[in-house]
Amino acid sequence: MKKQQAGFTLIELIMVIVILGILAAVALPRFVDFGGQARAASVNGMAGSLRSASAIAHAALLAAGGNNSTATVAMEGTSVDLVNGYPAATASGISRAVQAEGYTGTVGTNLITYVPTGFTGSNCQVVYNAATTTTTANVTTVTPPTVVVTTGGCGG
């Protein structure tokens, strides 16, 4: 009788390597960190929320017969402070209007910066700049608020 040798043939080894390669190609994307992309998408969503809340507050003021002076409007039973007819860049202004959860707001001069809560990186934020007025030849013009998004440092 012919004695069988112990071990694997070359074809068996190649098949195992091919199968492991296919498994790695399928499994690797499942383990990639999508946290940065999710954070950037969240910041962009927050920017949309700020724009919408600002427009809704302004529309509520106009519907109530108000003008662009400093006032308040009620949004879902909450009083929102307005400046120049739009939510003020304060905790009692745009923060109440947008009801931002998962974000930390830092109030500055006529602006408020929102950063995802718990995120310590830089350049991953959305900034709400309050509405402003300019007067030229006794005509006052209101510039609506602006929202500036920065996602370069979100990690994605």
C-alpha cells in the first residue's frame, strides 16, 4: 500500500486564502468607523433645523401682526425671544425655538455656536448669526439670520 503524506496540498491552501480574502472584503466595511460622517450629517441637520426654526418664528411673528421690532412669539407653548423679527442668538431665543438635543450651545456676541455634545474636536460646528439691521437714508433694512456650517473637523 501507498503511504499518505500528512499536510495540505497547494490547491487546498490557495482555496483557504481565497475564502479568507472574500470574507475580509465583505467584513471590513462593516468595521470601518462611520462616526465622522454621521457627525457631519448631524451638524448639517442641525443647520437645517436652525434655518427652519428661524423662518417659523419669523412667520409666527408676521402672522400675529407683529413687525421686525424686538418681541417674543410662542412656539409650541414656549416663549421665544426675537431680535429684528427673528430668534435672538441666545438660550431664550433660537435655542428654545430649535429645541436642540445632543448639542452644546455657546453664546457669543450676536451669535450662538452649536457643537455635538461630547465631541472635543475642532471645526465641527454650526453657527447661528442673529438678524441684523442697517439704516440708509432713513430706510431700515433687516438682514435675516445666517447659519454657517463647518464639518471639516468632524472626523470623517
